[in-house]
Amino acid sequence: MSKREIDDHSGVETTGHEWDGIKELNHPLPKWWLYILYGSIIWSFGYWVAYPAWPTLNSYTHGILKNSDRARVTTEVAALKSARAPMFAKMQATPIEQVKSNEELFQFAQEAGKSTFNDNCATCHGAGGQGNKGFPSLVDDVWIWDGTYEGIRQTINFGIRSGHDQARISAMPAFGRDGMLDAGQAGDVTEYVMSLSKMADANAGKAARGAAVYAANCVVCHGATGAGDAAQGAPNLTDAEWLYGGSRADIAAQIHNGRGGVMPAWSAKLDAETVTALTVYVHSLGGGK
Ligand code: HEC
Ligand code: HEC
């Protein structure tokens, strides 16, 4: 029962809808807009036929073009792998120390190493390997563990405290938490560690008392001079590089808690030649030994 009429005020036809005396004017959609809409609907039918579109009970319609991003990636990865194979073989056959002096091999190792690094290592060690608190910087020449080629390769393959049976292990005791040092001794040895790296605000009196605490508890791992021991992963305490931060509170926290960082083992996830490329890359970042 249409009650269309011309609205007196605007001279426009109404749709016949009226609420409490308010009438709806009839403004149809512009033609050009409608044609685009109809065109899109027709296009979508073509798309459904050509491309993967509709889910079915346990698969989907594949479309007559059989387009699949997953298949394309698989083919591209396989192509990349076979393109890289001869270079990988050549690199594996070269003693790792000599890769650097072969321009072509070194370039190749850098590229393969860098992309693997970004995919697997950057989450912890930072995009360029610059490190984060608790995750060592790989761009300097300070090494907690062995920074030679074979040392780096071993770290990558088996990890650190990773649970792998060839992992690097060592554990700094939680001197404070486990009551091995009382609060006074822990405070004194904290000042002593600060004095080792010549921090200006180290308290000289406490540091002097801390020297004895250090000699009795810390020398076995960090050495008499505080220079550290790569065989046990005990960092050098005399430099300005800190894994867990170099403030008084950071140092005291490590003495209290004895944290031990975990680096995963990669030997099961990355093949041997990828680990070689990574080793060359990491070694070149900051000056390996
Ligand atoms: C889950 C975090 C994590 C990931 C991922 C990770 N690392 Fe580590 N990495 C660590 C930690 C933590 C340490 C320090 C362990 C310690 O306290 O001694 C470390 C130490 C190292 C060291 C020894 C540094 C030194 O000074 O001796 C090397 C080399 C290294 N990582 C390389 C890599 C490479 C290459 C990858 C990628 C294949 C990688 N890491 C991935 C956490 C990680
Ligand atoms: C059994 C060996 C061992 C003993 C003993 C030991 N440490 Fe450590 N210490 C380590 C290891 C290993 C690390 C590195 C932990 C890590 O990489 O996660 C470390 C780290 C540290 C750090 C942090 C360094 C940084 O760069 O952030 C400080 C500070 C420290 N130790 C002080 C001491 C003091 C002080 C004592 C004696 C009261 C002591 N340690 C005794 C093995 C030891």
C-alpha cells in the first residue's frame, strides 16, 4: 500500500515511509555507483571460478588456475637450496679459517649467515647482533665463551645450559639467595666488583673488605684479577661490558641470584653448512678470536 507523494517543502518524491509525521525522501543511489557494485558482483563470480575461494567440508575449492602461495614458496625454497648447494659444498670443503680470505666464499657465507641469523637469532641477540640485557652482544670482541671459529660453532650447535648433553654448562651459585654470603658480605663484594672495573662510585672501605670475600668465593671462576674464564663462561668483571647491566643494583642482583642464561642448541634445527655460514657471519660481526 504505497503512499508515495511529492513533499511540499523540497519538491522531492517520498518513499511512502512516515514516522510521527516525518516523511522519508526518495534519493536513489547514483547510477555510476550502482554499476560499480554490479560490476564487482560479476567480477567476483569470475574470481570464484579462477582462484581458491570457498571452504568445503575438509578442503576448499582450488580454482581453475590452481593458484597456491604455499606451493610457490616450496618451489622457490627448493630452487634457492639447489642454487646455493654448490657454494655450500665448496664452503664446507674449505677450512673455516680460510673462508674469510676467499672473497666469493666469504660473501656467500655472510649472506646465508645473515638471513639465518635474522630468522633464528635476532629475537634474542637483536637484529644486528647488538644484544640485550641477559643476551650478549655479538658485535663486540668481548666473548663470554670461546670466540674462536670452532668455539662459536660449538656454542651454536649445542647451546649454553640448553639441556643438550654437549651444551656448555656452568652455574654461578646464588650466593645471597642460598645464604652462602650474608647481606654484609654480599654488599662488600658488590663494591669490590665495582672497583674491579674502576667505577668511580665504588665505596673504597667496603671494597677493601670485599676483596677477601672475592678471594674466597669468586676466584675459582672469575680469576684472581677478575679477568674471567671462557672455559666456564665466567665473564670478565674488569671491563665495561656487562651481560646483566653494570649498575650497583644489577651487580648485587647477580651475586644474590646467580642467574645463568640459556642459549638453545641448533644442531638439530639447522644443517651443518648453515651453521658454518652462521659461524663465519657471527665471527665477522665483532671480531672473533
Ligand atoms: C632464546 C634466546 C636465544 C636465541 C634464540 C639465540 N641465543 Fe645465542 N645466546 C643466548 C644467551 C642467553 C646467551 C648467553 C648465555 C650465557 O649467559 O652464557 C647466548 C650466547 C651466544 C653466544 C656466545 C657469546 C659469547 O660471548 O661467548 C653466541 C656465539 C650465540 N649466542 C650465537 C647465537 C646464534 C648464532 C643464534 C641463532 C642461531 C643464537 N645465538 C640464538 C640466547 C639466545
Ligand atoms: C662456579 C663459577 C662461578 C663462581 C664461583 C662465581 N661466578 Fe660470577 N658468574 C659465573 C658465570 C658463569 C656468570 C655468567 C652467567 C651467565 O652467563 O648467565 C657469572 C656472572 C657474574 C656477574 C655478571 C657479569 C655481567 O657481565 O653481567 C657478576 C657481577 C658476577 N658473576 C660476580 C661474581 C661474584 C662477586 C662471585 C663471588 C661471590 C662470583 N661471581 C662467583 C660463574 C661464577
